[in-house]
Amino acid sequence: MNFSIRAQQLNTLLNQHQSLWRHNAYNEVSPRSFRDFPNLLVFLLNLSDEELQHLQANDRDLLTALAPYFPPAAELLALITLAAPLPHQNTEPPRGIPGRKWLQIQAFIDAHPRSDAASHSGESLPEVRLDNTAIIEWCSGKGYLSEALTKRYELDAIGLEIDPSLVAAGNLRASTAKHHRRVIACDVLSDQVFQHVDSSRQLLALHACGGLHQRLLNTAAVQKNPRLSISPCCYHRFNQGEYRYLSAQMQGSELRFSNDDLRTAVRQTKTARSGETQARRQLQAWYLGLRLILEEHRIATNTPLPSTPQHWSKTSFRDWLNAVLTLKPLELSLPANLTQYEKAGWQCLREAERIDLVRMAFRRAIELHCVLDSVLFLEEHHYHCTLSEFCASSLTPRNLLIQAEKV
């Protein structure tokens, strides 16, 4: 894979269609951004609820469905398609590790080449492999990944974690382990990290957020760690408000991502309960109903409104409105026929969810654009890199895996 060419192609597509993926249908119901693709809008608004839910959850099916009405979708689909994940072990999780997290850990480990697999095929082996080099788990939490690795491969491991309660819990789990591992209290964004990271260990991070995994890359470039394995997550966190390019190639791009843009990249979720989803939609419909009221009072419909906790969805529309207007005083009186505005809010939500599918069609492209920046940065620092999906998106949509070995 030529990462440089793919990054440039993604950059061009994202640049050309900013009006679509920056359009937030929940804030601006008017679909003016679609004037160049009128058939696309007709297709979206006629989707059934079942079709909508399926396309919201599946990037490839979404782009395939959009392609007849939005030709760039076919190119987007080709650019976001990576090597499919390999089959992975499925064993019972150790006590205390959530089942879904355990499946992710097993898939992450199984996605790496192993010494025994390579030797059976007659391939020559680089000296550094996941299964033969001591590890540092970055932002480790309780060290679940380290625990799995030390049990499977008899490796020494340390975890770096800032939360004292997680450090304590992780070391309690490690106290009965056969192989040496421990969790160290460390803020990886501080210079303290250089006390623990040296060139003898490989760095691993399963779902390290935004600025935290960028810090890992910068640290590895300085310390010359022999191997990195990173699954990035939540690109909008720990980044001072916007995405900051690491690679020289992408620093030349005019395209910039705000944190709102980066949230688009991680909007796909597989873990929300049906009750949580319904509560979220209820509040969204109420917000849209309130914006209709604002419009009638000649108050700008893009007026910032306070977010409200999910449990407020259990109140009535009137009580919710009064609570919001207490937090954000506005010069308006509530109309008597609130039921009409609540119904209209639900209709606006129905349209917004369908129109928003176009923004969602770019979510993987935005994510991959950021990940390719990381890969290019590593290549510039003399790492050989691969990029793949370590598990199905149904297990976690944040399934991209960068593997890098020092040349």
C-alpha cells in the first residue's frame, strides 16, 4: 500500500466535498448543501427506518447505496477499504474483564504476525515481534492487554496509566501473575514518560485517544522503540481543540479538522443500548422542536443551546423546555400548542437522520486521513508500517491497527 498516494487522494476528496461533511443536519435542517445532488436528497428522504438503521451502522453498505446518486462515494469506498481482519481466538474472559473488551484484546493480539507462524512458512523473521519483545502498554488502565500478552507469550510488561485507582487495581491483578508485569503511575503527556520508555521495549496501545496516541508516536520517534502497535481512538480528545498534523506531507495540506469534524469520525457506535439510543433521539427531537419555536420568535436557529443529561428525556416536552430556558434564558414565551411543535420536532429528526447519512459517509475517510498522517510520520522516522483492520466493525468501529517496525 502506498500510504502517501492514498492520503493525498483522501485529502483531495475531503477538500472537494467539505460542504457535505461539514453540514450538520441537526443544527440546520435546510439541505442547501445538496443542491448539486438533488436525486441524492430524494433517495435519502425515502429510506425506511430499517434501511436507515442499517446504513447508519455500516460504512461500506452506506457508500455502496449512495454511489448511484453521489458518484464520489465509489472512490471513497475504494480508499477506505483495507485488509480484512483474520479469524481470532474466542475464549472466556478472565475474571473482571468485560466480554466485549476481551474479544477486542484477543482480536488485537491475533492480528499480529507471530514467530511460530512465520517460521512454518519458511519466511525470514525480523528480530522484533509482538511475541518476543518486552512491552509497554500505553494508557493501560488496569493493564488488561498486558495481562493477556504476558499469559500468552510469557513477556515482561509494564503499563503507563495516569489514574491512581486504575494503577492500584491493575497492580492488584498483577500481584498474582506468573510473569512480571506492573502498572506505573505516569502522565504520558509529561516528560515523566521518558523515565520509563527506552529503545528495548515495544509500545502497544489499544484505543488510545487523540493526543495520547500522537504523544506515543512522538515519544517513539525520540526513543527509537523497535516496534509499535497502535489502535487509535477518539481523535478529538487531548488535542487542544483541533487536529494537529504530525507528518511533513500532511502539514502541507490546507485541510483542517476542528473537534466537531473529528467527532464525525467516531459517530458510529456498536455499544449503545436501545434505551440509550431512544433517549438520545427523544432529546434530539425536542431540540429540533425548540429550534422551530426560536424561528417563529425570530431568534437565530443556530443559537447555542445547553446540552441536557440523558435522563431528562423521561420528563415532558414542556418541563424539558422550561429547564433548558432556565439554563439559557431567551426572550420568548412558550406557545400553548406544544404538542404540535413536539410532533414537528420528530418529523425534523426523521429528515435530519436521513440527510446526515451523507456526513456519515465521510466519517471513515476523516478517520483514515488522520491515521494515514500517523503512518506517514512513522515512515518519515524510518519505520516500516502496515495498516489493517484488526476486527470486524461490529465488535468495535475503532478497528484500525497500525503496526510499525524500526528499519
